[in-house]
Amino acid sequence: MSPLNAKPVSARVLDAAIAWQLSLDSGEGNPMAREEFAKWHAADEEHARAWRQLGMLDQRFSVASGPARSALLQSRDSLRRRVRKLGSGLASVALLLGLALFAGERYGQLDYWLADQRTATGEQRTLRLADGTLINLNTHSAVDVRFDEKQRRIVLQEGEILIETGHNDARPFIVETREGHMRALGTRFLVKREEQGTRLSVLQSAVAARPESGQDEQILKEGQQVLIRRDGLGPLLALNPGADAWTRGMLVVDNARLADLVSELGRYRRGHLGVSDDVADLRITGSFPLHDTDLALSALLPTLPVAIERHTPWWVTLVARAESKAKP
């Protein structure tokens, strides 16, 4: 594999490539759809690289009678049985290499695909655990549930969850991420994986937070949030307004940068959602529907001097309105 092909691609571009592959493989792609795909493929070198990587991955999986995406959508146990069935020869090596390539550095770890429970892009789901705890999984989120006689443990592999702990169980309730541990103190709270670390937001009661490399806990009270890194905790901050609005299908922002709003909306749709640099720093306040991101984008037009450029359903960019550009 050349260094160019080995370079990781972004999650959004990879999502778009998978969507195109599924569409074209289904046999339902009409000439217009194929033409749109050709435009998408030619629009950016990263698109072409993602498409080449998917093609190489399917070749690696040809010995297993199915493309990589089919294997990755199986449960943890099913995938393990498939690996054992392939044996210890070249087929197994190809499978593991293919999975690592597909996951990519920026697309997340295999832990997402092998998690006990996960949601797809744009999907939200509520789980009720054996102890009565409720877990709301946000878009593209994954958790492992590890209950035993000593503790109740949830491992957040990717994404964001809201937890309402069950109260009729004396075992400690722990949430873990790669950055640290959170111990619930009879409470309702949010845990979100971010690029910089894990964000803990306490909606009710309190939570004790501890970074992965530390021993001391810090207790967060209702209305507080903190960023947990492996080497320590950030400053305690006030909770963002509407932090749990996503559980009701809404995104609430207060004087947010347009680029940050677009980035958050992009978590709920496949493909690329971007914003041009000349309007990225515009500020916006409001509530936006998460289950119809096209409607959310349209709601920006009467308020901000922006326009929506749609190259394909999977490639959308917010740009300055033409009349705004023409002003001296």
C-alpha cells in the first residue's frame, strides 16, 4: 500500500464513501446517481483515497465471502467466530489488517464496532439496564456494560451518553473512558468523548471524577462540567444551557460560532458538512432539530448572511451569500 493510500481519512468522508458503496452495490443506482458519485469522487483527493481504501478492504475480505462493512456490522461474538473460522493463516491476517485500515486513526477504534451497544450516525437509543439504570446513547455512540457482584461499570468507547442511575443497588456505579473514571453519587449526568478528552456534565446530584493517571477524585456538583484528560482535570465550568437537549431531539446554542454549530450538526448526518472560513466566526443563538439537519441548516438562512451549497446529498457547505460578498 502506498503512503498516500495509507493516510487516514476523516470520519465524514469515510461515512460518505460507505454510503456511496452501499448505494452502488445495491444495483439501484440510476445514471443520475452514478453521475453524482463521479462528481463527489473527483471533488477532493481525500474522497478518492477513501474510495481506494474501501476497495482494498473489500479485496482483503474476498476470502471471507463478504465486504468489510458486513463483517463490521456483526456483533462482537459473531465477529470473533468469523476470525476463528478463517483460521490462523493469511486470511486472518488480511481480516485484521482490513479492520485496522477501515477503522482509521480518525474514524475511531474497533472498540466502537465490537461494543455491546452502539448507535449509527444520526441514531439515538435508550437502554434500561438490569439495575433500573437508563442510558441514552447519542449519535454514533458505543458502550460496553460490565456488571459483576462488586460494581456496575459502563465503558464509553465512543460518542455521548446520558445516564440516570438506578437507586436500588448498593454496588458502585462507574463510567470509564480512555481518559478517566467517573463515580456516580446517585445522579443524572452526561459523558461525552471529545478530541481533547472526556467531558463530564452533571445535571443532578454529584459525580466524582478521576483522571486515568491520577489517584485523587474531584467531586462535581449539579450544574458543573469538566474536561477529563488522562493526565488531569480541566477547570470546573458552568453547565452549558440545553446540554441534554439532544435527548429531546434538539441542539441548543447560545452565541456559538457558526463553525462549532455546523460541526455539531455534522455528527448527526452522513457525509461532509462544512463551513467556509469567511463565515466560520459568525455567531448564532437558537434551537435546531437534530433529526432533520437539512431543516436546521435552512433555519440559518433568514438570520445569517449565508447560503447552502449542495454538491451532493453527502457534501454540503455553508458559504457567504453572493450579495454579501459583493458589498464593499
